[in-house]
Amino acid sequence: MSTDTTSAAPAASPADAPAPAAATPPADAPAPRRTDGPNRGGGGQRFGGGGNRPFGGGPRGPRRDDRRDNRSEGDGPQMVEKVVFVNRCAKVVKGGRRFSFAALVVVGDQKGNIGVGYGKANEVPDAIKKSTEHAKKRLVHVKLKGDTIPHDVFGQFDGGKVLLKPASPGTGLIAGGGVRAVLEAAGVKNVLTKSMGSNNHIAVVNATLDALRQLRLSEDIAALRKI
């Protein structure tokens, strides 16, 4: 009986086994996202958008809603424009109703110069523009004593009746509606008022203007009396 003396080859150990080839990503695969850098990952501090921009952006552009101040720009004094009332009128025609608008506007420089305007147009912006131009052509100067009025005064126009009384500093502008718009545009800050007649906006505004035009300073009275 013959014996086979040929020994079997030893099995390869796992350490000697060749390493598997790394899978190569396809050419069109997106690059992996880095997470080792600063300010990366979910949340965290983001740069480049909104608020304080550390990396640029410069000043913000104009507003989209076309919001603007009610102070008209120009070479002359700054004028404050206040829209008191916008009235809509409907005219019935064959094809339906045709609307038109009328605006009552008060204009002033808050230094004693004030004007009242009334304009009509088929659109609200056009009516406000026409009434503003009308008010600027009818500016009048009223006498003030600091930020209040020098004495009590009572103004009338049509059915409107307005009483104005001076007030101490800190009282504020105790008025509403058309009276408040006129006094703010004139530059009065401390005054007591009372509307005692019609509530019609045109009557109240013109009655307030009539009261302001009656104001006189003590120097004016002394000059008339030749004191």
C-alpha cells in the first residue's frame, strides 16, 4: 500500500488576501457634502442673506411697495401733506355707474404756513395731486406762540364751528379729524379744541383755518394801540 507524501498547499490567510478595489463613483454623481468646515451642517450661522451681511450685498434697493413719506421734496421748505377725506361720487349712465373722486388735503410746513385744497378726478391719486397743488397755491400764515396758540379763538365756516384754547407744554394735541390735520400741518403741538357744529369735513377744516387766521400776538395788539 503506497502512501502519498505530497502535502497540500497551505490555505492563504485573510491578511494576505488582496484588498478589494475601491468603487469609483460615476462621472455624473454629485460631489459629497463636506461637514468638517466651520458654519456647516444643519442650522448654524448662515452668511449671505438678510439682516447684517458680512460678505457683501451692499445697501438695500428701493422698496417694492413704493412706500414714501408724506413730505414733498423740493428746493423750498419741507411741506407736510395730510389727506383729510376722499369722497366717491357715482354717476348713473346708460352702461352702468361711473365713479369719480374728490379729495380734501391740508398742506403746511409746521412753521405757521398752511393751506387747504380740494380737487376732483376720476382716480384717487389724481384727485389727491390736484387738491395738493390747489392747497399750495392758497398758503396763509398764522400767528403761533411757540408750540401753542396765543389766546382763545372761535372759528366758523358754513355749519362748522370750532373752539381753540391754548394749553401748557406736555398737554398734546387734543383734537381729532379735520381739526387735528390742520393743527398738525400748522405746527401746533399743545392745544385744546372742541367742534361745536357740523361734522362735515370741509366745514370743520375751513372753520379751523378761520380760527387760526384770527390769532394775534401781543406785539401786534401793542402796535395797533401804538403803545
